[in-house]
Amino acid sequence: MRKIKLQVFLLILFLGFLSVQVVFAQTSAQSVEKPDEPAFPRPGDPALMSKTIRGATVRIIGFRRKIERVFDDATGKNVRKQIVELDVCHSIPDAGEWTLYGKSDMLQFQNVSSDTWRAEVDLANIRPATADSEGEGCKRFEFRFDENVQLIPPIRIEISELYTTQREIETYCQFILQRISTNPFAKAAGLQVECEEPPTANSSESGTGKPSIRLTGYDSEKITKQEAHVLLLEIESGVIYGPWVFRIHPTN
């Protein structure tokens, strides 16, 4: 009887040890097969290169490539693709929600160009703009190529524009007045404006149905009236056109 109990005890001990070994092996395999993703770019991260156009700065933070299995929309299957990731940070000129945009072929090398891109934005790590300083936001672009495509330097990146759109929770006048109050160019020029919303559907007043914004003041020692009007129109447009063009020479 004692012999049977001893054999049972040894069998349980062996199975427990085997279980620990299997769990450890699986954990080790996962750590090798799926390395940690690089940290998402954040405002203030050191840049590989930068360029400023019309007061807006775009900074290239990181560039990397890897091979991964991804879902292919055309075939409906998981396929191996060459993934190129581009980390970028950009100016936030004022209180608007600014977005960095590039055309579908924004990444090019030799006779090859991207045909689309995906992007991620970390909304929790945006440095907002104030009247005293511009803000900064960051974005990660992703491009996909066939596994056998050779990325031969230089890699040309062209970013077309930086633009902002109105938030759904605010009126146009709220949107534009917040932007002007936090725009350093508007502050430097002493820009003052008034904004009037169009009559509501229940109002007896007639109108064009569009908000009305007009210049009411500016610093005449720094800017002319014509220049003040032009500046107001530029801010109101909500677009800063580039292009910001970079040439990258990856080392691996």
C-alpha cells in the first residue's frame, strides 16, 4: 500500500514539473516570436530630421521595416508583407484638431511608390497649443509592400498638408474664436475679430445660413489692414500647405 502511495506521489510531482516546463517553454517562445513594438512617438522626441514651412514644422522621429503576416483585403487571407513604419511629429498651430496628410504615393523609392497608407494617432499624448507657444502631435504611418520588394535608398517622403476640422460639439464661432485666441501669429498681429452665427431654423430673421466673421482690430505698427485680412483668411482656412519633403537613407 505504501509503495502504491509513493508511486502516485511521484507521478503527481512529475506531472507538475512537466507542466511548469511547458508553460516556461511557451512563454519563452512567445517572447522570441513577438518582440515588443517600439514606443509610440511623443512630442519632444529627438528627430532624425525636420523641416518648417509657413511656420509649421514636421519632424521625422523614426523609420523601420519588418516582415509580418497581415490580413489581405484582396484575398481575404493572412499573407506575409513587408511593413514600413514612419514616426512623425508635427506642429499644432492653434486649438484646432490638426491632422497631417499625405497622398497615397507619399512614400517613394526608385520606381516604386506606396499605393495607400494607414495611420495611428495617440490622442492621450498631444501637447496643446497656447497663445504663447504652438503645440505638437505625433503620428505613425504604416505602408505595406510585397515581401520581395527591395527598399533601395534614398526613401522619399512627401507630406502634403496640415489641416484642421471643426469639432461636432462646438459651433463655428466657438471653433474659430478658440483658434484665433491660441494662434501665435494672430496674437503677434493683435488680431481682433467678431463672429456671428447664422439665424436658427426657428428664427424669424433671414440670412445666408453661414457664420459671419469680421476683423475688428489689429496692431497697425506691426501689420497693415490688408495684411490683417489676409492673415485672418489664412487662419480661417484651416489648412497649411507643404509639401514637406524628406529623403531617408536607412542603414538596415
